[in-house]
Amino acid sequence: MWNRRLRCDYYPLVTFSSLRYTNHMSKRPLPYIFLAFLFAILLFILGIRYGREVEKVNKTVSYVLNLPPSITSAPTAQPLTFANYVHSGCKTSFLIPNELEKTKEGSTSALFSTRKGSLGVALSCEKKVFVKEEKEIQIMLNKTIRAYETQTKDTSSYRFYHVDIAQVVTITVAKQYLPLLQTSLAIGN
């Protein structure tokens, strides 16, 4: 079926035997062995360099892991203590925690703030006729003192009217200090 001799336009006569694979490289094994030897030396040099880098990292990690832990003292929280605060101009006294600092004090007012600057307790007084505001709720009424309360989200405000001396005392307190103020407040002493 196939003829071993093919006819081609460019080559008048081509045989399959003439199309055999010819090796253009030298048939001697010495160049291959030399190239393999150079490649092995290259791999050896690269391995040595990589090993040195790994050794440096291992020494650093080993040193850090073997360091004794440093002794650091944890900041100790101050114990909560209370002091009795007396404002002679307003004739008012109450307990104040040590976490509040006196920010401002005058003859008719005092302001206590937290260390972060937020309001703790504000006290003011003035001699005037008491006028009840619409939003105030009456919480106490006796012969000498009338008390009214106004609440917001973070604070409660109290206005006390001392009938004998015709003085209005206003106290605004943050919600976290409200129970302390309610148990220790004394007006008119």
C-alpha cells in the first residue's frame, strides 16, 4: 500500500530511511557528566547558604524563647474610699468617693468630675423664691424642705427648697453616684 519511495515537489525522491533521527549533539558522555557535576556544585552552594540563614533564625528564636520573663508590676487599683464633703455656703453635706476630683468650688457652687472629665456631682445654691418647673416631679414635702426631681439618660437633678432660709439647692449627679448621694445627703445643717 505504501510505497517506500515518495515523490515530493521540492525533493524529487525521499526515502523513509533518509528521514531517520540524527543526533546533533556529541555522542560522548563527558559534557553531560561535567554539566551534572556543575549543577550538583550549584545545588550544594545554595543549600549551604540556605542552611546558614535557617541557623541564624533558629538562634534568634532560641534566644528569645530562653529569656526569663520580665517582672512587671500590674497597676493596682486604688481602694474605694469616701470622704464627707461639707459646703458651708449651701449648708449641704454628703459623701464623695475618692474617684471624683473637686474640679471647681465657690461660695455658692461646687463641681466634682471623674478623672476622665465627665460629670460626677454638681452642686449650686442661691437665695431666691422657689418656682416649680413643669418637668419636675415632687419627691418630698415636709415643713422645712421641698424636693423635686428631674431625670435624664445619664444624670438625675434634684432641687431642694429650704423654707426657713429661702434657699434653693440644686444637685445634679451621675447615675452611678446616685445611691451614695441619696443615702448621705444632708441639707440645712
